[in-house]
Amino acid sequence: MNSLLKRSLWTVAFLVGFAAWFFGLFIDLTGDSGLYAAISRQMVESGDWLNLKINGEPYEQKPHLFFWLAGLGIQLFGNSNWAFKLLPFIFAVSSVYFSYRLAKLLFGKHAGNLAALITGTSQMFFLYLLDFHTDSVLQAAVVFAVWQLAEYLKKGNSIHFVLGFTGVGLAMLTKGPVGAVLPFLFVLSYLLLKKDFRQLFHPKWILGVLLVLIIISPTLYHLWKSFGAEGFRFYFIDNNIGRVTGKVAGSSTDPFFYLYNLLWAFLPWTLFVIFAIAGEIESWFTQNTMNKTNAALLCSILVLLLVFSIAKGKAPNYVLMFVPLIAVITSGRMQVWLQREAPLPKGLFYVQVSVLILISALLVFAGVTILESGIVMSLLFLLAIAVLFGVFMLAERSRLKRLLFSSVTVIVVFNLYLNTQLIPFLYSYQGHRQVLEIFEGRGEAVGQLYSFGLEEYELFFNAKDSVISIVSWRELYESRNEAGKWVYTEEDKFVEMLFLGLPIDTVYQIRQRGMNRISLDFLTRKSRDKSLSANYLVRLKRNVEAMGSQNVDSLANSLSRKMGFFSPYFDEFFFGKEIKSLHINRKDEYTPPVIIPLDGLRKRNQLEFKLALEYRGQTDFAEKDVVLVMSVEKEKQNLLYRIFPLQWTGNSRNWETAIFTEEFTADLPPGALLSFYIWNKTGKQVEIKSMDVKVTSE
């Protein structure tokens, strides 16, 4: 009876853990997962599964496997969070089985069960089954490769050789050469410890490398086609060594970054992991014979962790690759404790109980501090923990098994609470979800939605219809006449839109917060509003709508005095003296263009263009580095083009006025436009105070 009750309670705990995984599939995307989802959707919609792109631009940062898995889910089940996550989820969860098989090979069946338990219930595993990164898939491919290579090294079967290098190929098809490093270090360490130099230098390894090259060939083809030799260099060198040196990404100099992250990544098993690794290292010096497979596995992990720790490019998700393999090492030591072949380390029991109490207290604290009415729900979840543990205590006498069950119960209930209550609430503050509720909730044909200068890639994935990304003011202007145009942008660009006098119909302020960095002031209800930043969803009028809402005669007379000729159609981008300063730098290479329709002058033979520009520089720049561009255009074709160089010596920080005059004769077709804008080629900061235009004709 007790045995049946214990199995039933373990089943309940596993079902709660699976429920936490399951609800994570429906949580909104954020950060990198939003980017990957947007790429996957655009891949499916384009039908091109080989050339990865984001908003029309080739994407080289990650290889294909993750996008193929996510894209297949979208193709089969439609465009939704759970469809995007489903197949990467299945692939990621397979690492639970692979860790079971590797631990069973090294230590026995009981260790296999423990390795699977630790892997599947580690906090980092829960986190990256809701916030998917390529590492979610990478860790499964790596542990599969190590398992199969360990089988080959022990048994010598060719099938394990092929499967091992298949795993390496899949890991490299997920995140590049970093996927091959840990399996390579494992094989190298094992053969060196055995002093098997003959096998170490055997030519058979070349066959494995060729198999890997075949598997990653789609990525190599994509990189060659899109970027040429530079694509290969980025894949094999820059994206790996560059992250170590900081050339590609990162500037961290904290050597303990991953140690900090491992402490929470393995909760609630952190203490078991520490004691197990310490015990394994101690055994190298105290036992007569070393288990070379175990030692090779731990050595490969420690070496790669050391490399990661000195690298300047760091991220918590990089640790995920180590979780199943460290769980395997930990399971061997825990199996010894369960079989009473060695005493439980002194103090582990009481410290672990304290950790579980803290996690339970954190559950209640989250309900009280973060959610408006979360105290009742958090207490119900806490009650579930108490009931499960209380019943299990009646059926189980082993203190260690009670500790294991309580650890599992606390962490699975805690993550079920996170994935059903807390995280969905916090993610509701993301801007893209608020924008889509406004834009798509109007129940009418609302026109086209644009994202201007924002990298909220979740918007491109979650929108029912395609969202167009624009990054320059010229693109914004070129789409100005579309009916029902909506623009989602950041505060700085919205202010510039107001300066430029765009014909705005409606403005929605989006009080939002990204989820990549969650601060204490955001988590606390009283200070949350202050932690939010403002983006804006703007509905623009068409030109005719804008003119219809103003006094046409008054506007025409004003513009006539300003520009020297009558232009009843001009109501677009306009610089005036009210612009005190408009900054441009590397992020905004072009100023917004000033556009003047020339329909009223197209029968004239000669135009004189005169512009007085008042500007200054924050840093020195040379002539031709910053230029004023003037062009006459028709349907994106340049009919006439002039460049006026600017310069700044840095001798004075006062405003400088430059006057430009250009006289030309041109055959102007209907719809021709005169435009001018500042092009900053250096990234040095320039400020514009005012821009006055005068155009006359014979």
C-alpha cells in the first residue's frame, strides 16, 4: 500500500512539472525568442527555408535547425506562440531521456533516473522551456552526442560513432562550432586519460568530420550565398573567438559570472551538485583507480566553463548546455548516497531544507509584492506543496527520499505558479501586445502597421498581417500616402515627428517594459509605473485628410511667403524655426527629408533653390563626411542630384549658418518632388537648429 501511495505521489509531482512545461508554451515571446519567431514566420511565409532573413535582410547569427523546427510547427499549426515553441520543446525535452541513458551507461539505472530528474526539474530548464533560445535545442544535441560517443568509446560499435557525430552536426546546425567543443573535449580527455594515442590519431575521425560537414552544409551554403567568404569566417571564427575577445559581442570582465548563474540554474539541486562535483574531484586523488569516463566528462565541462568565464561575451543561457551533463555527474554521487554506500554529506540535509523554505517563501512574496490580488492564489499553491509533502511523509521513512520528493514538489509547484500566474502578468507589459490589442481590436480594415526604428520582433511574429519595418525617415516619407497608415515608434522619433509637423490623426501612448531585464522597481507594484517607458502608436492622416482639416488658403499663403511660390499640395515634412535642435548620429544616419511637390512648376524651364541651414557639431568632422543632399525624384528615380558638403572645425560650439544656392534647368514630369536631407556618414553627432527654404522659377 505504501509503495502504491509513493508511486502515486511521484506521479502527481511529475504531472505538475509537466503542467508547468505545458503552460510555458503559451507565454508570450520576448527578446531573442521574439527575433527567432519572426525569422521563422518570415521563412514559412516566403517558402524559402534555406536563406534565413529578418525583414528582408540576410541573417547570419544562428544556423538553421532551430528555425526549421519552429517553422515546421508554424507550418502545421498556424502562427501562435505554442506552435512556434512546440517542436523545439519536444527536441529540448529529449535531453531528459539522453541524460538518463548517459547516466545509466556510466553509473547504472538508478543514477539514470536521478539524472533525468535533476535535468527536467532544474530551474534553468523550466525557464528556457518558456523563453526559447537556440540553447534550448543545443543542450539536447550536445548531451545526445556525448552519450553516443561514450557508448562508442566503451563498446566500439560503428552505429554509435555515426550517431555521435550526427549529434555533433545537429549541435553545430543549431549554434555553430561551439556545439562541437564539449563533445570534442570529452573524447580528447578520455583518450588522453587512457593514454590511447593510437586511437587519438586514428584517421577514422576524419570520417566523423565529413559527416558533420554534410549535416551543416545548408548553413554553409546560406552563408556563402548571402555573405561570401566573410560568412564562413563569421561562422567558424568571428562568432566564436569574437565572443571570447569581445570583438563580436560583450564587454564583461567578471570571471565569476557563470558561477553565480549556476547557483540558481540548478535550483533546487544546487547543493547536491556542489557536493557531487567536489566528491568527484576528491576521488581523483584519494582512490587507487580513476573512473576515466566520469573524469573526462567533468574535465571537458570545467575546461569549457573556464573558457566561457574569461570570454567577454557572456549570457546566462550559455549555461544551459552544461545542465544535463552536470546532472549526470551529480546522479552518480547521489546514487551512492541513496544506496547507503556513503553517508550523506554533513549539513546538506538542513541547508537543503532551508533552501526549500526560501523558495516557498519567495512564492508567497511574489504573490504579495507583484500581483494586485496574488496572496490568495500563492497561498493555495503553498498549500498544495504542504499537502503533497505531508502525505508523502506518512508513506516514506527514508530521510533522503523525503528530501528528494520535497525538492521536486517545491520546484514544480513554484514553476507552475510562475507560468500560470506571475510571468503572463509581467509579460502583459510588453509593448507589442498592447499595440496589437489597439490596432487589431478595432474590428475594421485599419490599414498597414509599420514599426519605425524599434526592435520588438514579437510584433512581427504575433501580428495577424505582416508588419513592415522601416528604419529611415525616407522610408517613412515614401509610404506617407497609404490609407490608414499606423506607425509604432519610440519616444525620440515620435517627438521628431511632432517637430516635423506630420499630419497625425491619433496618438496612443504605450507604457511598456521589455522582459530581458526585470528590475526590482518594476516587480514592486508601488514603483512599477515609474519603471515603464513610453513608446507611441501613431495613426497618420493621408495628405488629403490633412489638408481638409486645415484652412487651405491660410496654409497656402504661409507656404508661399516661406518658399517663394504657391504650393497648395504641400503639407508634409517641414522644417521651421520652431525646431530648436534635431540630432543625427550613427543610429539615425539621415535627417527626415524636406519634401516639396513641384507639380505647379513642371512647365517652367529654370528653378533657383536657396536654403539657409543653421547647424553645429558636437565633435569635429571633415568636409564630405556630413553633406546636404538635394534631389529631384519621380517614383524613387533620381532625375537630378546635388551634394553640398558641410564641415565642422571644432573651434567654436556656436551655431553656424550656411547658405546654399543651386540653379538648374530640368524637364519636370508630373509628380516630381524636390527633396533635401542631411546625410551623416561618420556617426559623429550633428545638430540642426533651423532650415529655411526658398524656391523660385522663371
